[in-house]
Amino acid sequence: MISMAKKEKFQIEFEMHCSPRILFNYLSTPSGLSEWFADDVIVKDGVYTFKWTGTESHAKVVHKRDHQLIRFKWIDETDDSFFEFEVLTDDLTSDVALLITDFSTPDDQEETKQLWDTQLHNLKQIIGS
């Protein structure tokens, strides 16, 4: 019998140097997401189709607060996992950060974090952060 390791929630935060509104556009629109997150992103009937070379995945937005937070749920996942982008703005300094919440098995967590790090490096280059 194959044991399936349970996915665990983790969060990583990235300092961003741009306005929350511009950042949120890259996190929530097909055109923004296709610049750094996937090769192409299409939305039809509320379903986001993320395309990468040779593969595609489908997700729905399950929670959204404009210019602040967007949570996606992969349609083919049967557990409670999701991935979420939250734009944080410090009230005193106006510094902007991006908090990413994701899930992975303990064995894959380091690799998943490295993937996010690479993706966010791409995003920062695009927005000049």
C-alpha cells in the first residue's frame, strides 16, 4: 500500500518595491499571471487554466479581497490545500510585501519554496522591484 504524505501549509514572504495595486494586478489577472507564473493563463467561466510547457492545471478563485488577497484552489486537488497571494502594506513605513501561502508534502517543501523563490525573482524583474 502506498502511503500518501499529508500536505502541510507553509508561508513565505517577499519584500516588493512597487504599489500594492500594480502588484495585485500581476497576481490576479490572466495577463499579469502569464508574465511570471505560467506560460499562459486563460479564464473561462470562472476557471483559470494555467499552461506550462507540456502541462496545464485548472484552478478557481475561492476568496478575493481587491488589491489585497486572492486564493486559488486547484480543481483536481481533493484535500483542503490552496495557494494564496496576500499583499501586505506596513502602515508606518508603507513597505509592501507579498505573502504566499501554499501546501506541499514535507519531502517536497524545500523544492516548492525554491520554485516560488525563482518565480518571485522573475516577477520582481518584470515590475522593477
